[in-house]
Amino acid sequence: MITIEQKMRKIESTTAAMARRQATASRRYRLLREVLNIIKYAILLVFAFIFIMPFVWSVFWALKTDLEIGRNPFSLPVPPRWENIPKVWIQGRYSQYLPNTLIYGFAITTGVCFFSCLAGYGLAKIAFPGRRLIFNFLLIGLMVPFFSLMIPLYTMMRDFGILGTRWALIIPGIGLGVPFGTFLMRSFFLSLPNELADAARIDGCNEWGVFAQVMLPLAGPGLTTLAVFEFMWTWNMFIEPLLFIQRDELRPVGLAIFFFQSRYTVDRGMVAAGILLTAAPIVIMYLLLQRKFIEGVTAGALK
């Protein structure tokens, strides 16, 4: 017969074996998780290197002369040509073009945000006949490339008598940005509960009050995301001002790089320095607003 002591020893040995197996499985799991983390961060480092290298390369070029770039494009700028930056600022007329770009960016971003918020709220929260049809019609604006609209827009601006003025860039910029803005803001307004609007109406708010005092403040992350996107696109405009604005004193900063290239030659060092000066404000703005920007992209745009 099996005694109680033998049974206890058998139970203890079985328990110890199970504990050893669990410990072994736990060690294997931790090791596998560490290996997967190493692989994940290695992949992220590779992609980070791929995305950062063009920027680093541009910095190197901006601090070298064109002769040094032609001699060895991948070498370090030794000694660095810091004088390229003020030279670009003066010769590229950045002091003149930068205020123009700020005017275009502020005007177009404000217009797109204003009309997109109104349209997005109406299409998301107000029931009326043809709402879906209007939204689908607006989405066509996301599918039509700008190059197919260049000639009609040029003709319209000429017939309106505003070709070569600031309005020739601001009005088409707002019109081209509203479809994406409406799509984005509609997604945010759809994610907000209808009970909040109903409670505001019960308290006596009209539809404008519901929109301005209740819904719009809650859609702040989406509005910030739209503003960042639109300002970035406006800042980087190249074809539109080249086509619609012939007066040099009204051109934006994106066209300043033309001063460092001629028909047969290009000063690559000055072009790189000009690109850095052009991109710096956008990078600074993104760094300041990145939390709101990421919150907006992940909150409403993907719903």
C-alpha cells in the first residue's frame, strides 16, 4: 500500500516538475520577447536611418561649396561653409518671400479650416435630403489631380481679373483644400456623441450655438491636424505660384531656389541651404504641435 508520506512526496515532486516547466517556459517567453523587441527596434532603426539620411545629406551639402560637392558628394563638410546660410537669405530674397508665404499660409489655412468645419458639421450632424450625394461629390475633389485643373483655373483667374495677384493663389488654394478638410472634419464630428448636441438644444442653443460652443471645441485635435496639413501644403507650393503669380514681389519662398540655378548650371550647395531654410519653419511647427497632430490623426481620421 502507498503511504501518506509517499503520496505527499509524489505530489511534491509533481509540483516541483510543473514549477520547473513553468519557469523554463517563462524564460523562453522572455527570451523570445527580447529577441522580437531587438528585431523590432532594428527594423525601426533601419527605417529611421533611411528617412533621416536625406536630411543629413542636405545639411552636409548646405555647408559645402559646389566644387566640394562635385569632388565628393558624401564627404563631411570640412571646414563647414556657414556663410552659405546668410548668403542664401540675401541672394534668395527670403526676407521678401517669407512674409508672402506666411500671408498665403495663414489665409489659405484659415479659409480651409473655416469652410471645412462648417461643411463637415453639416454633413455629419444635420439630416437633409441629398447629404450623401453632396459628400460623394466633394470626394471627387480628392481624386482629381491638380495638373488636370491647371489650365481651367488659369483661365478662370484671368477672366476674373485677379491673375498675378495674391487672390489668384489664395482662392484656388482654399477651393482645392476644402474637399480633404471636409472629409477629415466630418470624421471627427461623426465620432462625437449626438447626446451632447441634443442636451445643448434642450438648454436653448440654436444650431449655430451647438456647433460653435459644443461641437467645435471637442473637434480641436482634428482642427489642429487639418491646420498643420494645410499650412504644410501651402508652404510647399511650387507649381501654383509659378503658374498664377508672375510678379516677383508676390512669390512665396518655394520659388526662391530658382535664384541658385541657371539654364546650364546649378549651385548645389546654395540649393541645399535654400531647402533647409524653406523646410525649417515646417519642422519647427510640427515639433511644437506634434502631440495634437498625432492625437488628431489617430482619433478621428481613422474612424
